[in-house]
Amino acid sequence: MASRGPTQAHASELTLRGLLVGAAITVVFMAANVYMGLKTGMTFSSSIPAAMISMGCLRLLGGASLLENNIVQTQASAAGTLCNVILVLPGLVLIGHWQGFPFWQTGAVCLLGGLLGVAYSIPLRRALVVGAGLPYPEGTAAAEVLKAGEGDGGLRDLLCAAGVAAALGLATSGLRLLAEGIHGTFSAGPAVFRLGTGFSLALVGVGYLVGIGACLALLTGVVLAWGLAVPLLTALGHGGGAPAQAAEAVWSGEVRLIGAGIITAGGAFTVVSLARPILDSIRSALEAARAGGMSSDLPRQERDLPITWVGGAALALALPIAGLFAWFALGAGLGGLLPVLILAASLFVILVGFLMAAACGYLAGLLGSSSSPISGIGILTTILAALLLPLLIGRAAGPEGDRLVIGMVLLVAAVIVTVASIANDNLQDLKTGQLVDATPWRQQVALIAGVTVGALVIAPLLELLYRAYGFVGALPHEGMEAGSALPAPQAALMTQIAGGIVHGQLPYGMLLAGIGIGAGFVALEASLRRRGLSFPALTIGIGMYLPLTVVMTIAAGGVVAWLAARALRARDAAASRDARRRGVLLASGFLVGESLVGVLIAASDTFSGRSNSLALVGAEFHATATALAAAAFLLALAAFYRLVSRPPPGSRPGLARALPSAGERA
């Protein structure tokens, strides 16, 4: 991308006030994401809402620039991403190894994993952001938000879309006047099937941004999961109970493991296929370092932190990571096996962490940070660690050995999930920076600041919520109401998997079946790639792993993008760029509005001390809420299609081919 000119090149970028505003926004998003993640198992990307809030805050202070706003959202989104540690770490409380969340150990997991993720994202930037040609939907959307906020063009579209999504989000998740989705289970003999969709405009926006190609791969995963695997397994008697409960049990306990196996095969192929560009990226970074690093003759927009600093920092981080594992395992009576365990766990984190960071960075470029299977990465890491660690220490830790092994598995997985999450989100932020002509090394400094702030905040937040609500199966005080406990669903699943492997009870057949199926899709992907087509095997696994309502809603957005691209080509191909930009702004607005409302609702629930604190109706209103939500969703979808399938007023024919549509990307 060409430079935006001398004024932009010398605008304020990395400032003290920006770092302070970013730190304040960090606390808000950390609180919201930790609460929502423990309650639902799902978190949201904070990049876009952070960009919106930073623009408002810096405007009040005066003299803000687009680049300074970009630094604030970079810092805030990096810290907000650390909350993904909740997908694993509460498992240590569930097994009774921890009685709460010790500040220093919890903070060390986030700080060390986060810093390692930042270090890995720096060489990956050249391979995945600059050279891979990936769309990075949320990074692109954040750039559009920043550009729209800098001037008047497009801001109205973005704000209107945000207002609509916020209103529907408040009526859905807050007031409970609208249902979040609809699904139905039906039987054909002993086989059970399920159909459904969600009503989230934010997910529609994600689908529009990623395009039809990725959405078709997701839908293939849905067909495999709910059209083949679940019906077949329920017909064979798996699950038991009523059809709806049997379908849910089979999907969550077995079919998701098939999806995890496909993710394993697809992820391995992705990492192998990226090996050359990643090595080229590291080589070019080394050449830049030899030429003078940040003070070289490279354009400002291409200056990373010197790779020699990054490599040295990554090696230096190995020592405190080893110290964390030693601290955790002290007192277990391992004797001479303790150094072996520490060395193996540290090497595992360094090596597997890089592979997972590369795979997640690729997925962030393909699907966006919010739709990347971080919990799937946690599952795979848990499986690998649970297979490796018992081979090292066996029963040497005495009668409490199983609990120590499971605890160490969860700790290792928590560090790697943090590494992958930060790399996943940071590459989105670096894509945003590329699109607004930011300076990469300044963004990378902001990422380090964000990780540091987040690591200081996460332990008190987790401790506060645990003491207030408890977790299902682990209440901190006698007499607490079990019905109000937070489910921590993903952490419970990781704990179940780790315990199943250590005790020899995991259904390995499902995982191996997924790897075999994934190998077939990898061969298909490689064949299609030679013809210039994209059908990623890894995304098929995601389609099996993510909830049905999430995938179907994303797919709706992809279909809208494809239909709009066809309509624009048929009516006025010369205006396709302006129509596409308008669509990106509207989709970004959907993400902004729903995410901000999610923050407010989570804050309300947290401060009131109860769930659904804004609800106006009860469960008896569900049927009416579903009908109203379906009507509102279809109306919004039709309006969205109408707006993005026609050239906006004042479109400029000369720019027609500057930005490909979603259909062309696919």
C-alpha cells in the first residue's frame, strides 16, 4: 500500500495518553469477556469496539490521529484476547488442585504466554499478513472503522448498522424480548437430526467479510456433523435419552472430537504449507536487522522490532516458563524426574506453541479472530500433553499423581492457548495497521503493553467471579446456590479430556476417524489450490466443531456477499468497489454494535451479582420471542442485502477494480 503522505507518516502514533486510554479500555473488555466466557464458553474480539471507544476518548482529549487510535485498539484488543485462558485454567479449580486463582501463577501464565505470542507474531507478520493474501476480515473491518472515524465518509453507514445491531442485541441478550436463535431436533427411525440458525447480526457481518468460499467449507462441516455423524451415531445407540439430549451429547462428546481430528490434519497441512513463507519471512527479518533494524532504510510501514531482539526474547522466556512449571510441580515428590518434566513441558510450549500460533494466525486471516477455533487448539494441546506427560512420570508422584498430571496438562495447555490466542489476535491488529499505514514496531510495543496490563488484571477478575458465583462442580463456599454457578463449559471439557486420557477412557476412535477424514480433505484442498480455488480442510473441521447456530448464521452472511457480488456485476460492475466498501462498513457496524452491547450486559450482570439482570420476561415468553426474533432477523437480512447489492449514491466508476468483492476473493 502506498504511503498516506508526509503528514500521516509523522502523525502521533505511540503516545503515553494512548497507552493509558488503552489500559483503561483493557479492564472493561477483560471483565466482559471473562464473564461471558465462563458463562457461555464463547468470547468476542474486542478490536472493533476498542477502535470505536478509543476514537471517542481521544476526540475528547483533542488532537487524536488515526494512527494513535490504531495503537489504542491494538493494545486493548491484545489484552482482551488474554481472557481465552479461561477456556482451560478453571480446570485447575475443577480438579481441586487450586482453591482459587493465585495472583502470581495466573498472571505468569498470561504474561509469559502472551509475550511469547507477541514474539511469534512478529516473524509471522511478513508471511501471513504481507505475503499470504488472506482477507483478515476483522482486521479489515477495524481499519474501515478507523478510516470512517477519521473523516465523514462512511461513518453514517457504520453508526446506523451499529445502532441496529445494538438494539437487536439488547433486545436479545439483555431484555430477552428476542430469542438468540432457533433449532429443532427430529428423528427418522433411531437416527436424530437437527436444523437451526442463530439471529446474530454480528455473525452475519463475519460471514459477509470472510466470503462464500470459507462459508461453503463451514457448511460442509455442518453437513458432516449434523447430516451424517450425529444421525449415524444416534442410530447406533450413542447418547441415550430423549432425541434432543442424545443429539447434543453425541455432538459435544464425540462428533466434536471428529472435528478436532480434521482440525489436526488441516492444521498440520497449513503449517507445512506455510513453512517456506515463514522461513522467508524470518530470513527477510534477519536481513532487515543486519541492515540496521528499526533505523534502516526500510519504509516506516515495514519496520518490525529487530528479529534478533525477538529471537533473544523468545529464548529468554524459556527460563521463566520453566520456572513456572517448576513452581507448579514442587512438592509432588518427583525427585530426579522433576527436571525431566520441566524440560519436556518447556520444550513442548516453545515448539507446539509456534505451530499453533502459525495455524491460528492463518485462521485469523481466513475467518477472523472471533471465529478461530481457540478452544479446538486447547483440545488438541490437551490431548498431546496428556499423552506425553504420563509417559515421563507415570505414577511417580504417589497417590495424588493423577491429579498432578492432569493439572500439569491443563497448565501447559493454558500457556499454549494464550500463545495462540495472542498471535491470532495480533496478526489481525497488524493487518489493520498495514491498511492504515501504521508502523509495525510501534504496534508491537503496544501489544507488549497490552499483554502486561491484561496479565495484571486477569487473576483478580477470575478470583472475584469465582468467589461470587463458583463453577458448576466447584463451589467455593458451603450453602451457595448451585443454579447460579458459572458453567465454564470449555474448561470442563478440557478437564474431561485430560482426565479421560490419563485414566484411559477417551474415545480415541473419533479423533482418529477425524484425522483420516481430514487427510482426505487435505488432498482435495491441495488439488483445488493448484487450480486457484480455496476449500480449506481446517475450516471444515471448524464447521463440525462450532455450534450449529453459529455456523449457519455466518453462512447467511457469506451467501449475502455472494448474491450481492453477482447482482453488482450484472447491474453496474463499475461501482463494485464502493458497494463492497459500504458492505464492509455495514458488516463492521454489526460487529461494533453487538459487541458493545455485550460489554454493557456483562457489566450489568457482574455489578448486579446475578445473571439476566436486564431481562423483562421469563421462559414462558420464549415462543413469542422466537417468532419476533425470526421476523426481525429476516427483515434486517433483507435490508442488508438491498444496501450491499446496489451501488451507493455518488459511487466512483474509476475505482471499480480496486477492491475485489467477497465472491471474487472466494
